[in-house]
Amino acid sequence: MRGFTLIETLIVLAILAVLVAMVSLAVGPVIAQANTEAAQAEFEAVSTALVAFKTLDGIEGAVLPEREAPAVITEADSDAPFKVYLNYLPTRFAYAWTLDGVLTQLANDTVQALTPLGSTPQEISTSILALMTALYDETGHWARSWSPYSYTDLGLDADVWGEAIGGIRYGPNSAYLGLANVSGDEYQVYVQTIDGVEMHLIDSWNIWISALDGRAYYHLKPEGQDPEDIIEVDPSTIEVRSE
């Protein structure tokens, strides 16, 4: 048996390139059409929510707070009192609207992430936990537990991350990441236990997430505590509300 010659190999590669191009040409329009339909469906859902708020909220002549700049509607969006009609589902696109309820959907590229590590508590905490784990794997120890080193050891700007971001202050502490409900602001943090019971995080308390196994706890870290004092929570249910 003989192997492929250079010419035969080039011919095979050329054929594969043509096939890939053909598939791309065929699939591209399908993806574009799906994106268009998804955008339209979301726009209709938000439009319906606007109408529902204005007609069913029980407030005579209810008006929406005017939005001066586009933004993604999130669960904690104080500018979206109609969010209950969206079942607290975050939006993929950004929107702007007027007092008269004229709604505009903006392209995805107009939406800016809240931080380089993401926008939601889940995205941000997952990213920070990954940094914590990477540091431990590389050096054999966790970041120092006091500021600013708890941040700078992870390559984070302490001046930025030492403040609340989206209603939560993120604090690496040994093998745990604390998500604190900041005292004195307009945001409140909620989370559900693994049994589905909603817990309100008291001001200045933390949800502690372990970088070792990803398990999360309400207020208390598990070390040195009685088992009955430890409430395990589901980090995917962390929610910030404007109240």
C-alpha cells in the first residue's frame, strides 16, 4: 500500500473546503432566520408585558418610568415594574421605551456586560471561583483573605471589586467566595435553599460558595459549625431585587 501523494492530499483538502463552504451557505440563513424569529418573539413578549402592566396593574392611567438609555431587562431592573409579566425571565436584547410605552429593541452589540467577568451573580461568581481555583492549582495556596490582596492575588482591581456590583459585593476568602448583601443600598439579595425555600440575605450577610465543590451556604461557612446551623442553598437561584 502507498500513502496519499501531496497532490492527492491537496485535492482532498480542497474538496473538504468546498463541502464546508456549502454547509456554511446552507446553515447560515437558517441560523439567521432563527435569530430573527427569536428576536421577534422576545419583542412581542416584552410588548405584551408593557400592555399588561398598563392595563392590569390596578393603577388608573399607569405610566412607565421613561428610560433614557437602553439596557437589558433583568430581575433586579427597577425601571421595569412590569417584570412580573415576564415571569422574571431576563431578556437577550436591550430595550428603550418612552412614557407613552413606545418600545424599541436594540441589536445585541449594543448590550454591554456589567463586568468583564459577566453580568449576573451566577456568571460573576463562577468566573471568580475559576480564578481562585486556578491560583490554588498553580501555587498550592488560596488568595490572601484581606483586601486588597484578596483581589489583587487573583488579578482583580481591588478598587473596583471592593465595591458593590449590581447590588452584591464579592469577597474571596480562603477557599470560599462570599456574596454579600450590602447594607444601606436599594438592593436586596434572595436565594433558595436546595429544598426550594426562599431565603432573604440580611444586610451585610454572605452567601458562601466553595471553590472546592461549588456548594453554597446561607450566611455561615460550614467549617466549625454545627450541622443544624448550616443551610445549603442553590447558587443558581441567587436573585437581586430593587426594593
